[in-house]
Amino acid sequence: MAKKLFVGSLPFATTSDELREMFAKVGAVTEANVVMDKMSGRSRGFGFVEMASDEEADKAIKELNGMEVEGRKIFVSEARPQAPRDNG
């Protein structure tokens, strides 16, 4: 079963393809996406990666959490469901 990971503190120049390559070194990546700002079109400095299995996701958390990328230590954890928003 696939597990989705949250990746924070990414350098703003990081692309979704670079994020995928980073995690592919640890295991099979189903999806990788850097979140972009709707107004400016620039990276918001975080993203999500879906690993093919729970084991690979756990390995990615162990090996990549705290890794330095372009002078920034990234944060990797299991993604939590988005809290409901009150858009009223």
C-alpha cells in the first residue's frame, strides 16, 4: 500500500522532478509534487511524495529526514490529512 509523505523546508528552486529523483534513491516513487503558490507561481517550500510501499516510505523518512539540500535541512514525515476549512 502506498504511503504519502510531507517534505518541508525545501529550497525554493526545487522542482517536482528533483523531489522525485531525491526519493527514488530510497525506493519506488508513485508521485512527487512541490506545492506552488497560485498567485506568484513560485514554490512554497514544501511538497508531497507518495512511495509505493509503507516500508519504502519508512526508509525514506529515516534516511532523508534532516538531510541537507542546497544548504537547507529538509523535514520528512508521514503526511496527515488536511484539516477541513471553513470558507464561510
